Amino acid sequence: MNRTSGTTRREFLRRASAAAIGAAGIPFFVPASVLGRPGSVAPSDRIVIGCIGLGSMGTANMLSFLEKPEAQIVAVCDLDKGRAQAAGQEFGARTYTDYAKMIADEEKQMDFSLSERPS
């Protein structure tokens, strides 16, 4: 009999068994936040927010949302570039000075945008 493969049936079964055992251990390395374990929020339960207008009322509303563990600010926008950058740095969010660009860039990620403007 002419062998074309260097792998025997026994070697194949040994490797397949090792791979199956290794794959079974993968769920133990998934972060708790992905599974929504106590003390963390699953990604499907997060409320992803973009904030437009970071004056006194906009910041107050943003902070009230952040009291909820499900809330996550991903983008902030203000005409005042310094204010936008400060808020972005504080909350780990991307910064914008043009609300239309923020919405265009972030619309697939955000659940909604909070918009505050002077009255």
C-alpha cells in the first residue's frame, strides 16, 4: 500500500482530540462583561450614546445618563473644540465639532444621540 500522507489514523485522532479539548476551554477566557456577569453589563444591554452640546445642561444630562451602568458615551460634539476635547478625554469618547459628521460617522454604533442647544 502506498502512503501519500505522513499522518496515521492514530495521530489524526490524537490531534483532533487535543483540538476539541482546547476548544472546550475557550469559553473560560471570555471576559465577564461579554457574558453580562454580575457587576458588568453585556454588550446587548448597553445603551450607546452620542452627546451634542456640552454646555451646562448638556453636560448635566450626559452625567445623569452615566449614572446608569448600561450607559456608554462613545462620541461628544460641541462647537467649542476645547470643550469637546475635554469631555472626550474625560469620558473616553471620540470628539467632533460638527454634529452632522458625528451622526454620519457614529450612526451604526450609537443607539441615540442626546442633543442640547441654547433656547
